Amino acid sequence: MRISLTRAGGVTGLTMAATLDTATLPAEEARSLESLVTGLDWSALQERSAPPPGARDLFEYELSVELAPGRREQVSLSEPRLPAAARPLIDALMARATPRA
């Protein structure tokens, strides 16, 4: 499973990104990430994707997951509407994120 996250926005505007392939991770870490991904309700995430009107300096996340060849999920989320169910995955990916120029 290939998982990508990009976080943009915030006061400084620094973009952070992480891309992981669970096939290259230690087994326990891979299982943990895969469990976080498969536990998400992707339809519900799509419904909560838009930032609130007039919002500024918010973190915006682009999350993309290749579940299997030809099967991909992608969603855009913003900080105030980030569902609690997505937070553990976002946090795990942000722990590995690096600045993007």
C-alpha cells in the first residue's frame, strides 16, 4: 500500500510531505498504518473536505492511498474539519514528513 500526504498552509505556508510504501516498512509499522487506512470511511471524508468559508491560515491536507493496483482513494481535508478518525493516520504520516520546496 502506498500512502502520500501533503500538508500546506498555516501561518508560515511551509509545505510538508510524506510518501510511504508499507511493503518497505517493518511488519508491525506496516500493519499499523494499513489498519489506520482501512479503518477510514472514505465517503464520509469526502463529505467533510471543504474548509469553512472565510477560513485563513489553516492547514490543508492532501491524502492519497493506493490500496491495490488500480484502486486509489484521495481526499482533501482542512484542519478545522479534520475528522477524529483521520487524525491518527495524519499524525503518523506527519511524523515522517519533510519540508517540500
